[in-house]
Amino acid sequence: MNLEKTNQFKENLLSNKRMLGLLAWYFIGWLFLVPIVVLIILELTHTTSDVNLLFFTYLIGVIVAIKLALPLLKGETKFNAGEAFRTILIGIGLLYLVNIIVGNLISLLTETNTSSNQEGVQTMFNQNMVLQAIATVIFAPILEELVFRGVIFRGLRKYGFIFAAIVSGGMFGLMHVFSSLLEGNLADFTYIILYALLGVIFSKMYEDTHSIYVPIIGHAFYNGLSVLAMFMLR
């Protein structure tokens, strides 16, 4: 069964051009260029706010990413619903277990309550609950899973699950603290470990089902429960 899964990942659903395009779009276009363009438009229309910047940046990012990853999305539509449900259910449990154990341990060691990324999510949620929820629950899982699992993990899977999951998870973790590290908040560096472990779990969801839709749904569920908790605690 494992050999069959490995062979399935060898199928080139995305051309090298599309994979490089998606990586360039995310790490250059979406991360640096799109926010500048969106910010200029928001300034001109007098609608500048952190949540508006996040929402429209993610919206543009997702639209382009879906277009680039369309062969992957079309090629992995078939999956066992029962297996997917079990995988997502177990995955959500593991995500929260890791979050509780590792998150609390990092908080104790760094004397922080949470990462700057999570604080930013909470702040923007208070600005506009609807836009923040859509960006967090829908846009972020699609964009991040297409890049980190659909391209990076999938592309590295030929070197073994552990290597592919650690590399893609590590990059996933780094991107969640990237902005705060640029601002000089070095305490956030330790949170890379937490986000990287979450990324490994999403990779395992992908590994077990061979459908990119499963980690996307799992990621959306996980973020959705977090948004629900923020709503309940308002």
C-alpha cells in the first residue's frame, strides 16, 4: 500500500512550469508585490485597514494559485469519503494536542501567551469578523495547502515522507512567523516548531488520502474551530 501511494505521488499532475510559477507567485508575488498593490488601492479608496489588506491580498493569492494548480485540483478529486473523514477527525485531534502541549511549552520558555501571528488574527477578527473569518477559514487553507503540500511536499515525496514532511512543514512554520521576525521579534522564532508540526500533520493527511482536498478541508476545519472559539470568547 505504501509503495502504491509513493508511486501515485510520482505522477506529474503539475508541470515544472506550473510548480515554479506557483512557488514564485507565493514567495514573491503574493508575499511582497500583491500587498503593495492592494495597499495602494486601499489608500486611494480610503478603506485602509489591516483586515482589508489581508482579505484582498488572500483573495488575489487564492485566485491565481487555483489557476496555476488546476491540473492538481482536477487530478485529485477522487478519494474515499470514509477514509477522508477518519483522517480529518484524527488529524484535528492531533493538531489540537500538539497546539496544547507544544504551544504551552513554548509559552513557558519564551514567557509569551501566543505567537504574533495569532495575536494579529485576533486583532483583525475584532476589526471585521466576517472578512477575517473568510480569509482564515477559506482562503488561507486553500493557498497554503496548494503551495506547501501540493507543490513542496508532493515534489519532495520521492525522497521519503519524513524528509518531505519536515521540509514542507518547516517552510510552513517559517512563513507563519516571517513578518514578526522581520520586525525583530526573535521570540517568535520558537513558534516555527509549533507551526512546523502542524504542517507535518497536514502532510500526513495528504499522504494517507492522496487528495489535496483532504488537508485543505482539515486545515479549514482547524482554522474554523479557532475562529469559532474567538467568536465565543468575545
